[in-house]
Amino acid sequence: MGKHQLGEFEEVVMLTVAILTDDAYGFAIIEEMEKRLNRKVSIGALQTVLRRLEKKGYLTSEMGEATAVRGGKRKRFFHLTSTGKNILQETKEQRMGLWNAVPEFVVKFTKLNLKGFGNH
């Protein structure tokens, strides 16, 4: 493994920021994660990870314009840095290396079991 490692939640947050591109702010990130992963995400947990990823240099943020819809409050938008993109690519390669190392009979067995799951 490389010298940089991402936790699972960190990886999911960074991937979600990448998906949302220029619209990655707190509430939008939570909505996207909950929709795609069918799991609840707390704003506190997200904010903690966003700050940590920013400190690591994987994300940057900037404040958007104040809007009347938000009562004059501004949104903080997040973007992947080039380092963040490289870390995601490295993480993907590590994961694929593991998946590719799984013996074929295990993959076939799992597929067979999943086909029969729920048909009882």
C-alpha cells in the first residue's frame, strides 16, 4: 500500500465531491451520499471529515455568494485537489488489485449464492 491511506468514509466523501463537481457543499454532499448509499450521514461527521481532508491537502474549499434563499448565508464549496485526485486513483488501484486477486471460484460461488438469495 502507498504512504497515503483513506478511510472508507473519507473515500466516499471524496468520491461524492468528485461526482458533484462544482456543486459540492455540505447539504448536497449529504443528499448525494444518502441517495447513492442508502445510509444516513450526519452533518457533524461530514464536517469533521471535510476539515480533515482539507488539512491533508486532498480538498480545497471556497465560500460561495450569499443568497436570499439561505437568509444571506454563504455555502462552502469543496473541490478535489490534484493530490486528492491522485490519492483516489491510488486507492482505486489498490482496491482493484485486491478484487483481481480473489480466486475465480470464490467469485463464481458468490454470484451463485446471490442469484438464489431472496428466492425462498
